[in-house]
Amino acid sequence: MQTLGRIIGIGTMAAAAFTLVACGFDDKASSTPSSSAATKVAASAQGGPTVSKGRECTAEDIGVSGDFGTAPKITLPDNCDPPKKLITKDLIQGTGPGAASGQQLTMNYALVTWSNGQKKDSSFDRGTPFQLTLGGGQVIPGWDQGLIGVQQGARRLLIVPPDLGYGASGRSGIAPNETLVFVTDAVSVGK
């Protein structure tokens, strides 16, 4: 019985070592975006820090294609770190007065998570815009702050750090301490 236990123990350790090697555990950096994203996900899942790329990303580092009213294609960089502060940038200018706290907004949006570049949610895909009262606490703080001043017809990029998103607890389908990237279209800015 002791011999069988040792064989099982040794087999388990060998399988674990093989799994680490087979999963690509390597100290060399890869230039492919998918392995970079996989490295970020693995580090986040293990609770370990990711290696800094030496600079924080800006709005200009994010690739967004598509016109207002159509689902955007969002491309995240792999050569910079996620920003630690909220970043907003109008990709398409709107018209009329900018939104203020307390106003009704109707928004379309697409959400991509920073750690893996995957689309997690999209009102464009559902065909139904989202309605909210700006500043009313109905959405994450990154939206309540990041949509101030948005004009009707504008397409706005929001890069939301974890403390203004879902924080350390995360949310169903979104990892703890995740940076969120939204492309939003202001369908209407009401009173």
C-alpha cells in the first residue's frame, strides 16, 4: 500500500511539472498579443503582479474602428500598462449641450476587459440601448464620472481603472481588479 501511495505521489508531481512546461512557463517575453494576454490572465489568476511595460497606456494606444451606431472593434495594446486613472476621449464629436449630473442618457456600449482583450458585454449586440440617470449611482463610478459632458451623437472611449469599475470583488464574468475599456455612443442626452 505504501509503495502504491509513493507511485501515485510521484506520478502526481510529474504530471504537475509537465503541466507547467506544457502551458508555456518561460521567462522569455513573447511578441504575440495572445501570449501576452495569457500571461496577464495567468498572473492575475495566481494573484501575482504583472511585469510593468515601463509606461501607462493612453487613449491613443487603444484601437477603435467602426462608425457611430455600429458595434465597434476594440483592439488593446500589449506594449503598455493599464492606466491607473480614468481616461475619456471623444472619438466622434457630438452636438448640443454636454451631459450633466441628473440628466437622462440613452447609451449604446461595448465592453472589453483589459487582461484578456475579450468582449464581455455589448448593447450593440443586443440591439437595445441602455438608459441611465447620470450621477445617480445606477452604473459604475467610471461611467458616472466619464460621461459628464458627453454630447448627443458622440462616441466616447472610457478606460476605467478597477477602483472606478468593479474593484477587488469583480463581477460575474469579470475578474477582480480588472481594468475595463468601454466604447460608448450617446444615443440621446435628455433633461
